[in-house]
Amino acid sequence: MKNFIKLFFASALLLSASLVQAQDETNRWSVALGVNAIDLYPVGEEDQGLGGYFDEFFNTEHYNFLTAPSRVEVGYYIGDGIVATIAGSVNRIDRVGDLRVDEMTYLSADGGLRYNLREIYNGSDVFNPYLGIGGSYQFVEDISFGTFNGTIGFDIKMAENVYFNVQTTYKHAFEDDNPKHFQHVAGVKFVWGAVDTDGDGIPDSKDECPETPGLEQFNGCPDTDGDGIKDSEDECPNDAGPAETNGCPDSDGDTVLDKDDKCPETPGLVALMGCPDSDGDGIADGDDECPNEAGLAKFNGCPDSDGDGIADKDDKCPNEAGIAELQGCPRPAVPTVKEQEQLNAYAKTILFELNKSDIQAQSAQTLSDIIDILKKYPEAEFSIDGHTDSQGSEAYNQKLSEERANSVLRYLVNGGIDPDRLSAEGFGESKPIATNSTAAGRQQNRRTEINLKK
């Protein structure tokens, strides 16, 4: 029997040690202080078996009490629900079973391993039952002996890190001539050792995010948007979204995630970063000045139906190719009546040297304005007519009018006008527009005209 008990004790210790993992856990250290009662059985009564012991288990008449704090225990949480303990206790023995004896001093030094049953059913820390095995060495007056111990007990939480502790240990002596006995304990247990920097109830040793409050299900890491995906794995930690999109939402359901969607509330196209294109011209509606008409990028999405480089919205003649200065309308083939009047008004102010065909320098701006008008009508042909007053001979006046008309023609050709569009003719004094009897009339008759050929 002795060898079997020793073998069992050694095997239990080895099994417990094999379960130990070197890791930090919540409140690793504990100290328990309490009173103990010794229920000592006379040597030789072991023949009645443990059943006989338990028959008298609750018979307090057998108990040896020491009311003062008489037991202290230190525990260290190893891991996986296992706590290593060492304890020391003192008592006075004045009864052994039903027998009264002379008072003896009882001293005990204990060590063992304890398993928190709460680890099995994953309960709260309010009530924590446990089982333990170990060994101890007792001193009873002049007798000392070792025992193999089995313990059962529980802790009840009274306050943060403070527990009420009750346990019973059966101590089985290795030698038959040493007494077997129970030691009952009641007291207060204090636990400490956990550091919780972020105050989320998860100790730093188990907290993967020790400086940020988080959730137990994520080992202390936060899930800010509450979508069930911890922030470190959530591409959109502040916006709730499904796991299949790594925590990012797609509010409008267009397959473009809100974080990449320029129009997150309106379904759109992937190519346009989630924005719609109502007219299908490849320009997002938000950037399209004509969102319901297909157009060109260079016109911000507006069309140019006649292809004249002027958007329809700015084109007064959207179906006819035109020019910008006429707001998209085509240029007339010939000058307007107003422009023809302007041409002749300019032409009449061209100044020549006295009795010569040389144009005076001060007429340069007038001729430049004439050239600008002629260039607007590249298909139109014009005649340049020279006229004089009646002073001098008719032959002289005819020659002078011809030379002045040709002088103007050469100036216009040098200014970029196609010579094939121009002709020059002199009429001398034959077509006066005022009387030659006065100086003012003669001045009006000395003139050039630029007329549109019919």
C-alpha cells in the first residue's frame, strides 16, 4: 500500500508539471491567511478505510482548533489553471479522534499544485472551486513525518482582488505508524500581480494592445466601429463594414468601397471611382457640365455637334460650323452693309502726298483696319476706286486717280490680301460726290473707295 501511494504521488506531480506552461496570467500571486482545524486519527484506525474517516468528517468534536491566524499560504499561478503553493501552519493538538491527550504542538510545511476548476467550465471569478495534490512534512512534538496530500476547496470573491477561502486537505502518512489526518482551513486570500495599463480588464500579459482599451474577444485590441473586426485587421476601423471587404463599407452597393468612392451615396462606375456617368461619355456627372448629353472631355462633357470647336451650349449655330468671334455661327461670304459702309468710311480718309500717289504714314492705322475687314471674307472680291476733284486737266486727274488706286492695292497686298481678290480703277474727276466750287466740296471729291464686286 505504501509503495502504491508513493507511486501515485510521484505520477500526479509529473502529470501536473507536464501541464505547466511558462506564461503570465491575471493576478499571478496570492497570499492566504486563515485559521485551521486538525482532525487527527489514532494510529491503527486506517484499517477501517477512508469510508470510516468520512463517517466522522463533520464531527467537530474531533477537531483541534487554534482560533488565532494559524496558517499562511503563498500561491503562484503557473498557467492553464494550475497554481503552485507553499504553506505553513501551526496548531495545538489535545484530541486524537475521540481521545483526549496531553496538549501537543503541531507544525506543518506544505507544498503542492492546485487546479482551478473554473478553467473547465469557463465560469466567472466570483466562485472558483479547485482540486489540489501535494505533500507536506509535519512535526507533532517529537514526531515528524511526511504525507501525501489531496485538497479540495473554493474561493468566493468578496471585493476586487480579495477572496474568502475554504479548503480541506487529507494528509496520508507514508508510514503506517504515523497518523493520517484532515486539515480544514478558512481564511482570506489576497491576489495581485496583474498590470492593466489601458484599464480594459485584460492584463498586459494577455493584452495584444496593452495601451489601447479593447475587447476580450480580440485579446484586448479595439474594434472602434463595432463591426466584429479588430482595428488592426480592419482597413476602415472607423466605419462598420463586412469581413469580405476587410471591414470597409460600400454604402451605395456599386462594388467601390466608400474609402475609394468619390460618390459613396450614389451608385457609379469602377472606372470613375464610384461616380455615375448618366450620358455615358466617360466623364463623371460631377465633372460633366452637360451630364445628360454625351460630350467631349475638352468641353467638360458638353457636345460640339457641328465640330467647329465651340461647345453647343456656347454655340448660337450648333448645327453649322462657325467661328468663335461669331459665337459659333459661320461667317457670311461678303461683308454686311454696315461693314461695307465702314470700309468706304476708312478708304475716304486715306491721305496722299500732294499731287502724288504716295500714301502718308498717318494713314497706316486706317489701312490696317481695312485689311482686318477684308481678311474676314477670304472669298469676297473688292474693287479699289480712285477719284479726284476738277482742278487740273482731265487727263492729269485720270492718271492721278489710277495711280492712287493702285497704290492702295499694293499696300493691301503687302498686308496679306490675295491680289486676285482686288482690282484697281481710276475715275479722275468724272464721279464727284460734292461741288467742286468750294474747297470743302473738292476735298470730298478727292477720295478712294473700296467696293464689293457684285
